[in-house]
Amino acid sequence: MAGGASRQGAENRTSRAVRADAQRNMDALLQAAATVFAASGVNAPMRQIAAEAGVGVGTLYRHFPQRSDLIVTIMRREIDVCAEAARVLSSEHAPAEALARWMQRYVDLVSTKRGLAAALHSGDPAYEPLPVYFEKRLKPELRVLLDNAVASGEIRADIEVDDLVIAVPSLCMSAQGEEGLARARRMVALLTDGLRRSAP
Amino acid sequence: MAGGASRQGAENRTSRAVRADAQRNMDALLQAAATVFAASGVNAPMRQIAAEAGVGVGTLYRHFPQRSDLIVTIMRREIDVCAEAARVLSSEHAPAEALARWMQRYVDLVSTKRGLAAALHSGDPAYEPLPVYFEKRLKPELRVLLDNAVASGEIRADIEVDDLVIAVPSLCMSAQGEEGLARARRMVALLTDGLRRSAP
DNA sequence: ACCTGAACACCGTTCAAGT
DNA sequence: ACCTGAACACCGTTCAAGT
């Protein structure tokens, strides 16, 4: 809930300091940016994002002075959604199945969003917070999924969380286009299957 | 000597088919692109490159319809120069010293040229020939340097060429700015020192 | 045969005018 | 307090006119 791009949270003095229309615009902007980034990549025209949100370009620049501000915000959200998916999957599926499904969800995060990989090791200091957040937010969720699956006796007990966190992006590195993505999915599925115990 | 971007080497039927001014322009363009890329990165304005070469933009586009065509051509040249440097260093220095100096030259190639790293694993099919060329051209030269140094008894005999080829780009991955470059240099120097035999 | 550069389309960014 | 969008600067790309 910390105030996006602004370092001093001036708008935090009271909740009502944020005008209703400003909040609506902010939401529309984030929604639009997510859609446009997914469709056209993170270098999509700012005008297109503003139009998709039904907002003037000036408003976009007011909220996100730098393109990287918008990208970082969106990517944090994507990471959040992926992290939350772990909880949902946990509540809806048996432990091993929840783990398997989340691994595919993790593939989505890394390979569908063209911006993440680029931002993660672009070296541009503007993206510095992303890798940290990526690790901090995702690893704990995976650990829970893994612990549950191990506790249920469905999968092996000798798996390191770090290995899985690293393995997925590695397998997705070469994932170019539809075919590459499909291959990455198969590799991750194979890997996940390998986690299951041979002897129950 | 194969004709750059053009697949059919129409200009190869006779050497005289290339007009003298066209050749001069081509040379000027390559020279200018190398300078501008080094100074401003591979996304520098096309106009700036044309101006630096003292040529109209149309001429630039005639020779290199896509920006990637220009980048690939320049990068191949940079790789060539780096490969040739191995011969020169070999003839001017003792084997181990030649190897050590070339390793630093290799650092230059990977980290100074902002375009190479980006192009090497951008996934854009336009850059597809680069990684292959990179490997094919550099590895044999390094092998010779290494063999010479081993034969002279100055360094250990159990070093894999592949390991060194990979190690340098890896160490340069995190090299951002002056300070990062300096660190990468120290790491590579350290590594190179490690190659020397403890007992003569 | 090759070159030039004006011309067009498009994008980033700002800021005076509005509400 | 916030929003709009015309306006400006700049860049990619083409192509009619030149030599």
C-alpha cells in the first residue's frame, strides 16, 4: 500500500486526501497498462495506455513520470497475483496438484510477461527493486506449497525451494514464441512429475 | 566478405560492380555506427549515424534496411577484431601474458559494447546469427592461446576452453557502469592468475 | 547506379487552460 | 486538487528528385 512512485507519502495524511476520480483513474491506468503490456510488450506507446484507460496522457505522466515507474508497479502486481494464486490453489486442490498447477502459473509469470525477464536483469537501476521483491514474495509461497505436498506424503522430501525458484526461469529463458512456451511448460511439468514419490 | 545484409550477392558478379563512392559510403557508415554505438548505445538515432558518416539517411537505409542489420554487421566486426587481437598479442608477448591480455580484451568486447549482451540473448530472431558467430570465431583463438601457454609450461594443463569462454561473460553480467567494469576486470585478472602453475 | 533530404507518420513529454 | 489534450521536439522510414 506504500504510495507507488512518490517517496514521501503526502497522500497518506488522511485517506480522503485522494479524490475519488483520481483513485478511479489510477485503477483504470493500472488495468490498462497490464492489458497493453501483455498484448504489445512493455515498450507500448504511452498514448495507447492512456487511451485504453480513457484518460489524458497528462494524467498518466502525473502518476508515473517514468515508464519504468509504471512497469515496476505493474510487475509488482503481477508478482502479487502469482503469489496469491498459491493460496487459492492450495485451498482448491490436493497438495501435489496445487504445487503442480502453481508451477505452471509461475511459468506464465516469467514467460508471458515480456517485461519481467527484461527488467529482472536489465541492470537499469530503475528496476532495482523488482528482483528483490520477486524473490521475497514468491519464495515463501512456494515453500508452503512444497511443505504441504511433502507433509501429505505425495512428493519427495529432499527438494530445495531455491532450486525450484531458479529452475523455472532457467527453463523459460529459451522460450520464444508459442512453441517455446509450450516446450517450457512440458519441461516444467516433467520436472514437477519428478517430484512425486516413486513409492507411496 | 559475404555481402552483409543482402542474401543474393548480386554485387559479387564482378568486383567493379560496386561503385567507388558506394564503397566509401559503406565504410564511413560502419565506422560511424561503431563510434555512435560505443558512445550512445545501439538504440542511437539513425540520423545521428548518417550524419556522423556524412551521408544521407536514405543511404543508411539502403545499406541496412533494419537496425538489426547494422547491429549484426558491427558486432560481427567487433568479434572479428577481438579474434584477430589474439594473433597480435601472441606475436608480441610471452604465451601466458598474451593470454592474460587477451582475456581483458575479451572483457572489453562483452561489457563495453552495450549491444552485444542485449543482442546475444534478446531472443529476437534477427540476431540469431550472432551467438553462433561469437562462439565459432572466438573459441578457436582462445584455444590456441591456451595451448601455447600450456606448452610453454607457464600455466596449468587442466583448463577447459569452454569454461573460460563462458566465465568472462558471466563475470561481466553484473558489470554496470565504471565501477562494475573495474570489478569485472579484477575478477577476470584474478581468474587468469589462477591459471598460472604454482610449481614451475 | 546510387545518393540526398524533404516529407510524413508517430511517439515522448510538457504545460496552459479547464473543471 | 486534479484532469485534458494541443503543442513541441524528436525519431523512423519512404520516395521523388537529383547526379
